[in-house]
Amino acid sequence: MERTRKDALAAAAVTVLADKGSRGLTHRAVDAAAGLKPGAVNYHAPSRTQLLTMALREVFVRDMETATKHFSLDHWTHRAVVDAVVGFVEDMCSEANRARVIARHHLQGESLTHPELRAAFDVQLAAFVQLVRDGRAAAGAPPSTAAAELFAMSVDGLLRRQVMIGTQPLGAEDVRTIADVVAMQ
């Protein structure tokens, strides 16, 4: 799929958030990160809230693509789920994607004072929880939203641990052990 100018600006906004934090997310910084003249982003996101929303949409679209790639399993077996969690965490923590984990963290902070961002987070979480709930139900597990929520929180916590907490991320063996526990939920 061909990326539009708006897509490039949204990706640049995510990069700026990851590199400079939410205070560094300015229209000029996004223009510069996109390699465009000053004022280019103003057409698509004239206000700061619209700029945050643009970045949030980019994070959600890419995160859901990655989640779907790993969690759309033919068979929701324990081993398949462990492998999916490990693959998802490795993919999200790769150089190509880790900026989204950091940007999402900054956007969650912004959502405390921007109700529309918080509502968007609720929608995104609900989509991932539904993906997990459907997978578990297809495997014969009782359809439990609470279990799917716990699964989502565990995976999100593991992403944060790998990207933002500690001087070193956990080793592959530790990630697999945690994924094994998460998959039991």
C-alpha cells in the first residue's frame, strides 16, 4: 500500500514522540522529521490535539497490524499462544517498531487530560481484547472478557518492561517463561 503525505506525517509524529516525548511534539518538529517545509503538518493537523490524534491513529493501526499478524492463530493452543506472545514482543521491540511502544506510552499520559484520546485507547484495547477473547473461545476456553483483559495487560506490561524499564531487556528465555504464564490465562 502506498503511503500518503498524511501517513508520512503521522509516522513522523510517532518518531518525534518516541525521540522527544510529548513536550517535544510540535508542528515544526513533525515537519522536520518528515523532511517537509515548516507548516506542512498544519493542513492535516492544525491543532495540538489533532496532531496527537494523528499520532495515536498511526500507533493503533500499526499495533493492530502487528497483533493480528501474531495472534490470528489457526489453533489457539498453549504452545501456539506462547509462540505468538514471544513473536509479538520480539516484533514490537524491534528497531522498526519499538518507537511505537514509547510513543504509545507518551500518548497514554496525554490521554489523562484529553478525553478523546482516552476514548480512543478504550476502543483500541477493546479490539485487542476481542481478538484474544475470540481466539480463546475458538480453542474451547470459556469466553471470558476478564481473562482476555488480563492477557492484554500482561502483554502490554511485558512490552513496557522490554522497552522502557531497566537497563537491559529481559533475555529470550525469561520472555518465553513469562509468555508461558501469560498463555495459561
